[in-house]
Amino acid sequence: MVESHVKKHENKNTPKHLTFHLSEDEWLRYHQLDRETKQMIRLVVKSIIYNPELVQEAGYIYKLLISKTISPYVCPLCLIPFSSLFALKQHIRYQEHEKECKICGKKFTSTEALLDHICKKHNICVK
């Protein structure tokens, strides 16, 4: 079915579209977003289409985003929000954490190695 649909539209120079089913409230919220936010949403969808394994990381990323709405300073290891960067760094330095990446499941021997992995591989860094 997909092949026949693609053949039907392959000669047209118009961009292809992807449709989502939204509630009326979701539709209204989407249309109230600024242009840059809408573009970001489209880029996220395209990223997932090209890299479906990103869906495995969705639970962690969702929790991270929710924590970031509370505070910009969130521990990437346990997702606890903090009131300041100093408090976050103190937490990372002195709190014992599991040494397994919550995103991909890779295990490490030290917290520092895990933080380095999360920053380099998943682009979630503590600066």
C-alpha cells in the first residue's frame, strides 16, 4: 500500500505531508506556538522517523523535560531538580548514584565515567 501511495506522488514536486490525529485542544495549543517551537516539533518527529531507536530513550527524556520545567538544574543521573547549579554540582559530587545509564542501559565503574557518557553520547551535560 505504501509503495502505491509513493508511486502516485513521486512525480510531484510538492513536499510530502505526515498527518497526526489531535484533539481540538491540542490543535489549538499547537497553533498558538511560535514558529521556532513548531519547527522544533517537526525536527523531533523527523529525528524519530530516521532513528526509531530514540523511542527507547523517550521515557527518560520525558522525565528530564518535566524536571526542567521545575528547574533548569536537573541531575542527569537521577532526574532530581535543584534550585542552583552549585546545589546540583554538590549533589553529583557527594551523592551515591547507580552507575548504569538510564537512557541506554550501559554500565560504568564510576559516576564520572557515566556523566561523561551521558554528555558525549546523549548530549545531556552538566556545565
